[in-house]
Amino acid sequence: MNIRRIQQQIRAVAVSEGAGVSVHRTIGTSALKNLDPFLMLDHFGSDDPDEYIAGFPEHPHRGFVTLTYMLDGHMEHRDSMGNRGDLRAGGAQWMKAASGVIHSEMPQQTNGLMRGFQLWINLPAAEKMSDPAYQEFAPEAIPEVAGEAARVRVLAGEYAGRRGAIDDPHSDLHYLDVSLQANACFSWPLKLAYSAFMYVYEGGAKIEGSDLPQHSLTVLGKGDSVQLDAGPAGARFILVAGRPIGEAVVQYGPFVMNTRDEIEQAMRDYRDGSLVRAKAAMHAVV
Ligand code: MN
């Protein structure tokens, strides 16, 4: 067995996004531009509504998938496919922007809390200009494995024989939300060549005795197993893995393509109102 070691640790950088929402970014910063197939990870969370109430009004995406997971609060959204809804705490939204989506995302607090993650997952060249697609997963639709020392929500991939709710076929996405009791051990078999990271959002954990502090992202080195221990206050973290795409990444804000020409095309399309090519898509709520 080849245990995955700590390859890199990235402290979250506070970034102002949308209409002035403060997010904690790790993947997608100068310290870690991307982690193929992952393009960006934002952790948003605040008990001060002034920091996020303006939300993310209408904005475009092209060339990748956004996956939003709400921990607390909820998120009102609507998009150019005709979807509109309210993503609840514990629920997830998978949106394949592909050839183009324009949407708004407006986070709201519940009992003074609002917290979640947004992950951008790249698409291979052959999929970047395909039709958009959308799936929303209610909290009840996400399988949960509850043991004595660990509670694991399986958003995508497999854990302890349970298959996750979300299928992101181009990255073979694996995505766990793990809660560990104080000093508990955790292990998970993982494909050797997949990119993998974890982000501790409560408490702390250790890998081979090295600390993984709160609000930091740990890139895991190659290996076929993840093994870690929770700290004395327990740990809550997401653990995410996916198959690298291995293609050129050219990003300009919300457009992620393979070449500079394709980025310029996306900017022209957005300017002249032709970014959204497929307005009608199935609205699937699971
Ligand atoms: Mn967006």
C-alpha cells in the first residue's frame, strides 16, 4: 500500500467575488493555479450577511462544470436553461456549463449561518462546447455512512460500498464530506494516479504527524490510500479526487478553454449575446 503524503499546503486567500462577496480561495490562486482536473475551490461562509447578501448576480460560464455544496444556509439560483430553485443546506448543485450558461447565485443565511463550497471541474476539449446540463441533489439524496467515530456523506464516488449521488463522468469525481470525532483515524482507498485534495473546515487533522490546519487545502501526493487522524477537537473536511485531463488550460475569469482563440470567441459570444446556445435543458432534481 502506498499512502498519500502531503504534497503541498495552501492557505486560503480572501477574494472578493460577485457583487462583493468574500470567499476563501485555495485552488485557483497564484500558489496553486489548478490541480488538473480541478480549476478552482472557493469556501464561502460568514455570519455577517453584509459580506455576501449582494450575492453573485447574473454572470456567464463556459468550458467546465461548477459543483456547489451547501453546508449551512441556502442558495437561491436561476439560470439561462430555465432552472430556478433554492439549494438547501446539505444539498448539492452540479452544473455543466459546457458551451455556455448565464446564471445568478444568491446565498442566504439560516439561523445566522451560511457556509459552503464551490468547486470548478474542467471538461475535456471534446465536451467544452457540448450542451449544458444541470442536476440538483436534495440533502436526503446524498448517501451517508455513519460509524462510531466517523460520519461520511458520499457526494460522488464510493465509500464503504456506498455509491455517491453525483456522477461527473469526465473526471470520475470522488467527493466526500467527512466528520471525525476527536483523534479518530480515517482511511480511504483511492486510485493511484488521481489528483486529490482535502480541505479542513472545522477542527484539525494530521497526516503522518503533520498538521492540517483549518481553512487550508492539502494537496495529496500520488498513492493508493488516504490515511489521516483527527485532532483533539475532531475534524470536518471535504476530500475530493478526480482523473486528470492532461490538456492545456487557458482561463479568463469565468471562461476556461484550451486556447487563447477559444477564450476570445467566448468573450465575443458573451458580448454579442450568443454565449447561451442551448436554452432548453432538462431540469432534473434528484
Ligand atoms: Mn457561477
